[in-house]
Amino acid sequence: MAEKPGRSKKPTWVIDKERSRRAAAAETLWLFGLHAVRDALANPARQKLRLVVTRNALERLGDTGGMTPEISDPRVFGKVVPLAPDSVHQGAALEVKPLKWGSLSEAALRDAPGERRPLLVALDRVTDPHNIGAVLRSAEVFGARAVIAPARHSAPETGALAKTASGALERQPYLRVPNLAEALAQLKQMGFTLIGLDGTGEQELPALLEGLQGRAICLVLGAEGPGMRDLTMKSCDHVARIPFAADFGSLNVSNAAAVALYAASRG
């Protein structure tokens, strides 16, 4: 049958791209726990869709940011809200759209409150949402401009991540990029010195930082176990280690990030 005049068939790749955009626009997630929900309600940049609370949680929550809450019986809360059975929700859950932090350059070049030097964190294949939530919390405390991770093989924005971040997810940019190596190359062009953290590093981090006073720094950390990929490590200007007092093991990635952020934030 001949195609009707005036109607052109779209290429498959165009159709797939449009479907992907529609799916992304429809994507939502549930935040849970009083702290995470309260901070999301107070965030004007967060698109909020549905608030479900118990009466007790509503009293503890306070201001709902103009949202009309749905009151749920505590005994059926888990049936009303699609959360994992082990989620410590405290009787409060909020359905939201993921946050949009803009481009890599927008996140990397923004001024962070109280910063002594431009500071970023890049995470290579860190998939545990609790680890990333803890890193976001430390990044906010020590004035990092953003936390960067690859879109694939890293934890997405989830309720578990938000709860561990203890509100930091609403304020600390968490930017997932298509290609981490390309993102690191762009950061170099923006003037950032890339410091990979690994137990094999020849230099100790404090000594290295002394020679980089005032320089913009991106701390690069890999997942526990495999560490940074070879390409990621080769992208770094320096590979350093955190000094420790004994020959037993290494720090958890979120603890290592906190220690490194503290050291780098000193100037």
C-alpha cells in the first residue's frame, strides 16, 4: 500500500530517541524518611507529585510546602506506597521527579558556599546507593561543587540514596554523565587537576595537596574491590594514597571520600 501524501515515516533512531525522552519525562521515584521528605518539600527545584504520611508523621513533618497529604494507616502504609520491605520510612513518603542539575560545565563552574578552592568528586562504578548518599553528604559538608558519576554502573537517584544523604541530595549536585573519561577530559580543560585515590599511589595525599595550593581539584575514587578502571586512572594527573597507621586493608569508599574532601578543602 502506498504511503499517504504529506506523511513521512520517521527513522527508527528518531522514534527510539523520542520514546526514551518520554520515558525519562515519566520517570518518578519515592523518597522516604522524615528528613529526606522534609528537605525535598522545602526544595523549590524539586517537582513533587504525591505525599503519603501517617498522622503521627504529619505532625512531626510540619510544613508540607503547600501539598495536600494523603493520610495512611500505619498498618497498610507498605501497600499504599511501593517501597522495599526493609525501607525505614518513618511513616512519610514523597513521590517526585528526579532533579536536573544541568550540564557538566554548569555544575563544575558554579560557586559553592564557603569554598576555599573549586572542588569536585568523581566516582567510578560506585553502585551502592548508601555509599553515594554518604559521599553526597560529605561533599556538601566540605563545600564540593558537585559529585560526578557515569550514567551506567553507578547508583541512580533513589529513596535509599536520598535517605543516606540526609537531605544533601536536594542541595548537592549529583551529575551522572554518559562517559566518565570524556567528562574528566573536559574537567582538565576547565582547569581542574585530577587526583585519583588508590592504595598503589606513590604520593601521600596531604603532601601532594601542599604543592597544589589554591588549584581546582577533582578527587577521583573507584568502587571498593575493583577500584578505578585503567582508563580512569590514566586520565588522572596524579594518583595518591591516604596515609594510614597500619598494614590492614583500606577505607570504605565513602570514608575515603570524606577524608580526602577534608584534606582538599583546607586549601
